[in-house]
Amino acid sequence: MIFFFPFLLLTAGMTLFPAAFSAIAGRTRIRFDLFWELFRDGSFRISAQVSSLYAIFTTLSVFFCGTTAAYLLYRLPRFFRKAGFILLFVIWALPSFVSLPVFRAMLLNTVENPIASGLQAFLSVLTGRLWVDLPIMTLIALALFEDLSPSYDESMRLEGAGTIDRFFSLFFQIARKSLVGYLCISFLDQMRDVTLPMMLTEGRPLLIAGFTPYGIAGATTTLGFFLKNNLVDFTSGDSWTFLWSQNALVTATLLASFWFMNRLFRRPEKTFWLWFGLEVLWGLFLGSLVFLPALFFTDWKRKEHTYACAGIAAGASLILGHLSPFTVILWVFLLYHFFPFRKVFDRLLFFFNTALIALWISVSVIALGFLVWLSFSGYEYLPPFPTIGKALENLSWDNYAYLFDSGFLVNLKNSLWLGLGSGALGVLIFSMAAYAALKKPKYYTFAKGLISITLVMAGMNTFVPLVQTLEALHGLNRFLPIVFAVLNQSAPIAFMTAYFAFRQTDRTYTELGQIDGASRWQLFWKILLPLSIPTVSVVFLYIFIKGWSSFIAPLLLISSPEKYPVSLRLYDWAGDPGLHHTRWGIFAAGAILTVAVMAVCSIPLPALVRKRWSSG
Amino acid sequence: MTKRAILSYFLLFISVTVGLSFTVWVSWEGEDWYRTVAKAYAETAQVRVEIVPIPALDQKLQVGMKTPDTLPDLCLIKSDYFPLVASSALPVDSGRLLGYAGRFAEIGIQTYTSGGALRAVPFYADTQVLFLQTAVFEKHQIPLPESDWTVDDLEALMTRLHACGVTPIGWGFNSPYIFQGLQEGFGQSFMPDGTIRVKTEENQGVLRRLRSWVVNGWFKDYPQRPGLIKDFSAGKVAMIPQGSYLIPNFDEMEVPYTAVPLPHPWKSVIDTKAWVVFKNEVLVYPFLSFLFDRMEELCAAHMKQSLIEGIPSTERYSEVFEKSLKNSLVQPSTIAYSEGYWTAMKACLELYLRGEGELQPLLSTAQAYIDQFQ
């Protein structure tokens, strides 16, 4: 138990404890009438609808594009594959507080007004999310494809299957089956996305139905951004009751979405009544009328019934004038299971994705070049794309000199402390928990449950009660809560990676250690951990990058400029789209320096550790 | 060997720690000037002053108010941040400001008094003016307006400019910073008792008028200021109402422009700035006196209006600023304004001017939002 306890403390403490503490700390009164009012409130419902649409489009487009990109890379000659891999890795490694402002600058240079209409703004954020998320999906899918024996592909080719046919029949199916869990997590994550709508469109343009006394929502306001805005606006006096209630409502929505999605993908035949009940509730009970025809299609073992219910849900959305997250999740399920459809459509989709990938490559190369050029230019306001002739004019090192004069080294040091602290603590906590889970299966089951809670809860909806709790405990403006927030977000991948690494180690060594009388701690520290160093170093690196790149947690919890990590410093120069006095040149120089330092710290580290332990 | 390398690596980063003894948060223009003055002060008084520029100061103060230990010794704020910091600010001890006691402008004293005491030291003000792109006027042979012009004259001018194929005027639709000058020029929403009433007949008239400008193609939306500056520099938009702080930027960018007072009765918003003392009064006040001694440079370089009598404001455009001050509006310093009015009117303006809603319900919702804070 002692090995598992820190993990339990971390996950429960960062998700359940703040919610409970803030409710009983005296500043919040539970008001059920307020819950009902907020549930009917237009700003909340608009945010939920936007979140659902944003989640489905981003998740599916990233998945389709990513698997196509991975397949194309897989088929390319070695040199081009390596070049593609490097570009993907570089874009993936760019922190969001660097990549999104650059994307915004490029967007403003290309489109006169990205928020001229709701559709244009929505497409802007979709494109931004695709640009940022495509690399990781491609890299994961490529790893799956490379693990596949080439004989499968070869035998299909010999049977006369074309390139696109082989992709959809073999590679796409592998990716689809292997990544279903990742897709579901990604869907939930996008529903509470904060960074992208905050940095690109500020949730705008606003919608009339989203303008209420309880909040303001627009065509790109996700649930996460909606909560973050209200946390900033309503932070005085009696507003904590309102904030807590609103936060609880969003959390309940996310939990219901997760529960429904989990049931639907595992046992669709037993999910009809759950879906029906949620839709009627979401439709404020009037929905029971328009959903009545669904009672003729309750047997979801038959796909015609599931199709019919999806159609009824679509019709009900039009009649009632709103879209529920559960309807969207049903559409995701259908698209997942019944795709691909027809050959012609498949071909069109493949070529469309290929065009998107070509666009992605162009945007990435231009963005990197633009960032480097900007770091040597003197631009403060919106920088235009330079012409070839003017690109080399008036370049200087002034921005870099300013960084050192303005104390940027302090910010780099703060980020390093956050990264190293998160990495070191994370390795200890998650390795110990994985060891406990290895020894007793009940801990593994318990850990999976905690991770599920973390997956659903860890996000902006956790931050509201966390800020309330920290304020009550005088814990604001400290690094430790940020480290814990980073660890909480890293928990799912870090724990599972450590657990599977330990499971694969040769048990002979631990058995021999037990025979020699080693204690549990000695078995863990002196035998199991050293044997798993390569994987543990990857876990350390993963958490280190998360800590180094942390942005939302410091934005909400840190107020002293001398404690700013680089993310907040860069945000202050050009990251905030509402800034009137931007300093793009200094932002770019700081961004280049940040990425360079991160690369220097993270790239040699695993090799260094592996070398040390293998020689020792 | 590897362990030593790692340890050295750690120690190197630990050593990069800056010791701060006296912190000043600044924002807006003049960062280089503050640093120069701080450096000169350090050499004279042997007291180190750390100047920390904070671009999004309101958000930092909102988080900082929850952790008073993290507040700086001295902070430059604007009037709408005052309600946020008033309770934590130390009362101003004018006697410690050698030679400057009793010289603060009445506007500043009224704005920054709370609980019967002055809680921030008035510093300077920015004035709203109307910038005209003179190259556009010259090209189309349109005479520049007189300084005592009216909103009707402005509409006639916009008609002419529009006929020439130029966007007559532009700013962010959702900007209460610009709108409130029209609101208070044609009516009154900011009541003497500190309450705010936006659902008035006069406001409805003003909003309908602005909407007609949009429909006529006279008024273009610029959601972000950099895009507005870019188009103004390029001559794509002929007029922009903005603060006088943009003058040095236009000079640097070599934009052909001039500045005129806003047309009557459109009021010019006076955006005042003041210094709030949170701690270390013994160190802070001598520095402030030192700063005020050199303030004329800041006013000249950044087109500021000094709020301290006897310190000359900039001479350039002095007539324009004088006329603007006669028809001016000081931003309220209440929570209902900074947290309620600002957010609600941003939404109301954006939705109505884009043609997305009816005026009465929008103003009703805005009023309901504001009422939560008053």
C-alpha cells in the first residue's frame, strides 16, 4: 500500500479533493435551483454544442489525415521518410504557447478577418488543431504500421489490390482497432480545450443565444474556454457559488459523455436506454416528444436500428434547435464502425487527405521560417510576410540581446525547475504505483479506475475548484501545485508505460533478490528500476516536456513575474490575442531559445542515462 | 564524471537567480524610459529598482490580489483597475513626495480616491483623438475637418470618403473603450452614484446610428488592433479613433497622419494612469519624486498629458488635447464598470453591430449582466 499511496494521493487529491473541499470550505453554497438555471442557460448550452462539434471534427480529421500521412510516409524512400519524421517531430515539440501565436500571425496575414463569420472562425480553429495534432497521430500510426509484417501488404499487392485499397483494407483497419481508446480520450480532451480557442479566436464571434447574464459564448467557445473566462470574470465575493455550480455542471456533462461513450463502444446493444434518457434530459424533457419514434428502434445489435436512432437524433436537433453531446458521440460511433463506405468515397477522401497533408507541410515549413526570420527582425505589431528581397533587410541580434537584459534566463530556469521537478517526482510516484500494481492485481484495477477519473476530470473543470481550494489554503503562486497538475495530466500514459515496462522485465532477478532477503524497497530501487531504465527515462522525458511546456496552470496560479515560466513570458509578448502592445520580434527570439534549450535538455538525456546505467 | 557534470549543470542554473529589492510593475508605453530612470536612480540613491513590464496587467492583478505577498512595491495602473487594488493599496502620503504634494490634477484625485483617502498617485493621462490618414485625404482632394466639427459633419465626410472607394472609419466593433465616448456624449449611462444604466433611449439611438454606419459601408470592424494599424498605415482606412499613445508609433512607422479632436458631442475618453504603493513606502516615495523630476521626457516622447501641475505635457497637438479635455469623459473606477460593463458591452456591441440580434433584448441582457456587479 505504501508504494501505491502517493499515486492515490495525487490523482484523488488533484481531482476529487478540490471539488469536495471547495464545496464545504464555506465560500460555496450548494444551490440546486442554480444548477437547473445554469443547465438551461444559453451560454452553457452553446458551449456544449460547440465543444461537441469541435471535438468530432478535430478528432476524426486528425485521425483520417494522420493515418493517411503515416501510410504515405511508410511507402516513401528512406531519405524522404526521415525528412518527414524530422518535420513532424519538430512541429510536435513546439509548445502550444509558441505554435499557436505563430499560426495566428500567419492566419491574420492570409485572411483579413478570421472571425468575420462563425463558420470562418470555426474552420480557423479546426485548421489550427489539425496543424498542431497531426504529428503525434502520424507518429503513433507510423509506429503501428512499421510493426506490421510486410508480407501482409505484399500479399495484397500480389492479389491485385491498389495502393488506396491496401490502405483502407489493411493499414487503416489496424489503426482504427488499435487507437479506439486514444480517439475517445482525444474526443473528451477537445471538448474541454482551452488553449486553442483562447489563443486564436477568444471564443468569437459571439452568438446571440450565448449572450446571457451567466456567461458569454460564441462560435468557437469550448466548455474549457467558457469556464476559464468565467473564472477570470467572476472571481469576487459571492460569485464562488455560481462558479462552483457552473463548474460542477460542466464536469457532470463530461462525466455523462464519458460514461455514454464507454458503454457505447463496449456494449452498444445495452446502451439504448442510457442514450434515450440522456437525450430526454438534455432536451429539457420536451425532448421526450421528438424522441418517441426512437422507441421503435431499441435493438442496437442491429445496425439499422442504430442508424435510425442517429437519424432521429439529427432530426430532433433540428426541431429543438440544439445539439446534444450524446448525439455527436453516437455519430462518432457510427462513423467509427461503419467506415469505410464506398470505393469512390474512399478514393476522394484519400486524395483530400493527401492535399491536406501537402498543405500541412507548406504551413509547417513557412511557420518555422517565419519564426526564425521574426526573431531577427524588429517587428512589434503584426508582422507581414516578407518578400524575398526584403527578408534580409534590417536583421539584427537585438531581440536576443533584449532577452538576456530582461531576465529571460530566470524564466528559463523556472521552466527547468518545473520540468525537472515534475519529471523526477513523476518517475518516483508512477514507478512505485506500477510496482504495487505488479505485485497485487487489485491495485492495477484500482489504478485504472483512478486514471479513468483523471482522464475525464483533469482539465479546466478541475482548475476552478483547485483555484478555490488553493486560495483557501494560501497555496497560490507556488510551483508545487503546478507540478501536481502536470503529474495529474501525465498520470494515464506515465503509469501505463511504467506498468507494462515492469511487467516485461525478467522476474528471475527479483526472485533472486527475494531469496537473498532484499526488502520490497530494495527490490524496487536496486533491481526493478535499473532494469527498466530505458522506459523509465522515456517516462521522465515525457513528464519533463509536459512540465516545461505547462501553460494553463501557471497562467491561473502564478502571479509573481519572477516566478513566470517561459510560457507566461512569451504569452505576455505576443501570445495573448487581446494584447494591444505586442512584441513579435522578442516573442520569436524567446520561442527559438525556449525550443533550443528544451531540445538540449531532452534529446541527450535518455542516451546519457542509458549509457550510465548500462556501463554501471 | 557524469554525476559531476549533472551536478554542475544543476548548480549553474541555480546560480541564475536574480535578487530583487524593490519591484515596480509597469505597463503600456515607456518601458525603456522607466529602465533608464531606474538605472539613474540606482546610481544616485544606491537602491536597486527592478522594472518589470507586465503587458496584461489586469489579469496579473486579479491573480495577484489572491496572494498579497506577491504584489510589487509599486505598480502603475489605469483607472478601471483601481477597484481591484483599492483595498490593498496604501493611502498616499503626499508629504513624502517632495515638492509634489498638492499638485495633482482634480481628475486624478477624484478617480483614485477610495474610502475618503487618495490611494494612488496620479501620473498621466492618454486622450482619445481621431487620427486621419492625410495621404488619403490629399489623394482624393478632401479637406481636413475643422477642430470644432460635429458628428453630422463626420457622417458627411464618411459619405464622401466612401464614394471615393476608401473605408471611412474603422475600429473594433466590440470596443467599449470607443463606444463609451459616444454613449456619454449623447446621453448618460455612468450615473453620479456609480451605477451604470445601459438600457436608455439615448444609447439605443447611438447604437442604431452606429449600425447604420456599418450597413452603409462606412464603419469596418477590426477585431485586433495590429490589423487596424496595418490598414491605416497602408491608407485602406481613412480615420481611426484611438488613444494619443499611438502617435510615437505612427511617427516611427512614418505614416502620413494628423490628429483632430473627436466631433462634438462625441466625448474623448481620458484614460488616466496612477501609481499604487503596496509596500516599502520608505523606498518608493523618493523614487517617485525622482521619476516626476524627469517626467517631462516621458510626456514628450509618448504624447502623455501630465496629471501633475507644473510638469508640461507634450507641445505637439497641445491644442487638440486641450479641446479634447474640454469635451472629455473620465473612465469610472468601479467594479461594475471594469468587470460588468466592459464584458457585457463588448458582447452587446459585437452582436448588434454584426446584425445578430435585436437591440432591446441585447441591452436588457447587458444590463442584467452588469447588475450582478452593482
